[in-house]
Amino acid sequence: MDEQKQIILIATPVMTQDRYAQLTGLTEGQVRGQIEKGHLPSLKIGRVRMVNIAALSQQALDQEDWQ
């Protein structure tokens, strides 16, 4: 089977921790904990640490069981 790469357009490549918590049903503390443990990709823009949605999406696509 030929491996195909899919291109997904993400309207928001980053998101505040608060908004990510709202959308996922997690608490802000849980989101912060996942970022601190390295389970959730993030980047710092100015003084604010944002959830890197683009990197999270790419990680999901790169999983071996993704098909």
C-alpha cells in the first residue's frame, strides 16, 4: 500500500489553554499539567503559553495506527 500524506487546513494553529480546556472538557489545571509533562505540545507567544494545535494534529496523523 502506498503511503499518502494528507494535508489538513487548520484555521487556528494555536489556542489558549483556557479555550482548549473548554473544548475538550478538561480543567485548565489538567491542560497545564499535560503541557508541563510534555504530553500536549505548546509554544510561548509573548508571555502566554498556547496549545500548539498544528503540532497536535500532526502527531495524531503520524501515529502508526492512524488510517
